[in-house]
Amino acid sequence: MPETLEFDPSEGFVALPVRILEIEMSPGAFRTLTELCRMANLDGFCWPSLEQLSARLSRSRSAISGYVKELREIGLIDTINQKMANGYNYRLKFLVTFWAAWRASLSAARPPERRTEGVRSVSPPERRVQSGARRVNSKNHIPENHPRAPGLDARVVEGALEKWASLTRGQPYGSYAGKVPASLVQETTDILASAGPDEPALISADITRRLTEIWSALGVSPSPSELSEQANLLSAGDRTETAMAALASRIADGWQRHWRKPPTPLQFEGFVKAARAENPVRARLTLLKMHLRQWAHVQNRLPKPALSNSLAPRGTLAFDNRATASPSSYPRI
């Protein structure tokens, strides 16, 4: 008697409509469709390369192309050509046309009944994300589950930034439309003082280690040169432990399970910008600090009054009126 195969339910499964089995297609096309459904997100999109499909299905690239063409002609999938920034073709973007509606119908279906010790009960539908935990698509939104800068009101910070902006708007970089009021300088100094000391920046070795941990958790192995390039894309404010934790969270949220190659520099910059948006008050404080430092630099460049050649207190004469200062005599050369 053959040994019974055992499967782990926690590894997931692919549920297909029964009607799919009634559509005429080759076995290879059906296997390809199953694989695309396994990799598809909730909207039905996935981005496998032909090499990946070829390796998983143990078929040649030409055979995979034939299966994709067959599925496209039936109308079960659609493909979208993607291009890189330099104009070259990137991998195809696959869309399983029925997947989004099919998944929605499964979620809306009545949950199965279950019996527990003779008591009839209905299991409630599982909620993926609590409504209060959903991310608000707002530029100035500050999530409550992320730390704010201590003792600061976002409106106070924005008000100070607007005052600085009114003095720099339309001016060349490093120039101001007029003299910065002393009250604004003091207000900015007080805001920065109430924010507390800055979090120390990580050294380069720690940044590389944190990036390696982030990608290892996702099954991605970037090269040392790619890690170095990613570290260089991080600004001074992105090199703290808090910023790296926010970056890891943004990457984990936006990364697809079937992606196995490191992101392009443009994609990585997108993750960094999304992480910065987690704590906008801290980012605005960086701008205030920059304005204050720039104004101090401008003050140092302003012409200073000529220094007096007298060591006597101001308002007194450098020489005694009763004495006659005679010019120094130098030896003739």
C-alpha cells in the first residue's frame, strides 16, 4: 500500500472555481494557471519571470511562453509589458483576470458551521486588519502607533516652518528676503530644545548589518555593493535605530512573497520616503534645524565693523594728549 502523503495546511493552498475544470486547456496551461494563482496578490497581479516559471514547472521557456499565450487567448490571464527607466523591457506583469472577484466572493461567503461538544456555533469571518490600524492616505497624518517627538505640537512646528518659508520663498538657496526676526530664531531654538537630544546615528557597519537582517528575513541576498549603495541612499536622519525599524516595517509591508531580487535604487528610495512619513514631526524638525544653521552661516558672512587699534575703553583716546607720538624710525637698508 502506498504511503499516504501529508500536507501542512499552514503552508497555504490554492482554491480555484470548479468551472475552471470545464474549460478546455492543455495540462501545461492549467499547471501554469495554478502557479500564477499561487503567486497572485489580492488584486490578481504577480510578477514572475519566465525563468522562475520554467524552474518551478520544469518546462522550457518556450513552453512557458506557449502556455501563457494559450491562457491569454482563453481570457484567463492578461499580460502587461513593463519598461525600466532606461527604456529597456522589464519582466511581464501578469493579471489573473478572475482572481480579484473570485477572492472577494470567497470572503463574502457564509462561514462554515462547526460543532463543539454538541453546541452549534458559527465561526466569525476573520478580519485581516483592524479599522483603526489601517494607514490613512494623508501627507500630514501621524500614525498613533509610532512615537512622536516628545513635548511638541505639530501645528507649532508647521507654523515656525511657514515663517521660515515666507523668508526664503523665491530666493536663491542660502538667501533670505529680509532679516530674520530675533523672535523667530528664539522660537525655533525653543522648539528644538523641547524635542530633546537627537538619537545617535548608527555607524556604517551597523547600518549594513541592519540592512542584511531586513533582506534576510525576506529571503533576499543582496551583494555587498548593493548594500553599500542602499546605505549611501540613506540621509543623516535615516541612520538611526528608530528610522531603520520604520524602514524595515515599510519594506515588509510592500514586499511581495515571490520577489527574490534586491530592489532597484528607485524602489529602495520609495521605501525610504514611506518610512520617513511615519514620523513627519521629526522630519520637520530637521528642516527647522537646517534653517537655523543656514541663518547662522549667513550671519557669519555679514561684514563686521572695523576693529579699533586702541586697547583703551571705547570713548577714550588711545594716546595721552600731553605726549607727542613720534613716528618709529627704521634702519635704512
